[in-house]
Amino acid sequence: MMHFVHMVLAIVFEVLGTSLLKYADGFTKLWPTLGTVASYAATFFFLGLALKVIPMGPAYAIWSGLGIVLITLIGLFVFGQKLDFWAVVGLGLIMAGVVVINLLSKSVPH
């Protein structure tokens, strides 16, 4: 069960690191830049731990898919970025893929 905790932590730190990139302003601001680097280091540490149990393909699909959706929601609600219809459709398809992998695939430990 710890592999799921590691995957969640990898996703959380990836979303945090990507969000801090916006504040780092092209790496011109020290603290957001250091936060970005630290977040990505934590991301890959926890992703590496999750990969001990979860196969690489499904793990990467889950990590990147949920990261995309979460960072899009942060962009929408925190940074005021807009989504058009097709962006919403695409995000829905990404989420559907993550759900299918988690619920139906025998590649992911349950």
C-alpha cells in the first residue's frame, strides 16, 4: 500500500514544483526557484519508490495524467487561466485513462 502513498507524494510534489515555476519568473526569483528544484527532487525520489512496485508505464501514466489535470485546475483557479471546450474534453479523456488503468488494468497492483 505504501507504493500508492509514494505515488500520491510524487504527484503532489510535481504539482507544487510546476506551480512554483510560475512564481520563479524564469528562475529570476531565488525562493520559488529553490522550491521548484526541491519539489522536483522530492517528486523523482517518491516516483522512484513507487516504481519499485508499480510498472513504469502505468506509473508514468498515472503520475503525468493526474499531474496534468491538477496543474490545469491550479492554472484555472489560482492563475485565472481559461479552458475552452476541447481542453475540458481532453482533460476528461486523460482522467478516464487514469481511471481505466487504476480500476481495470492488471498491470497496477490493487
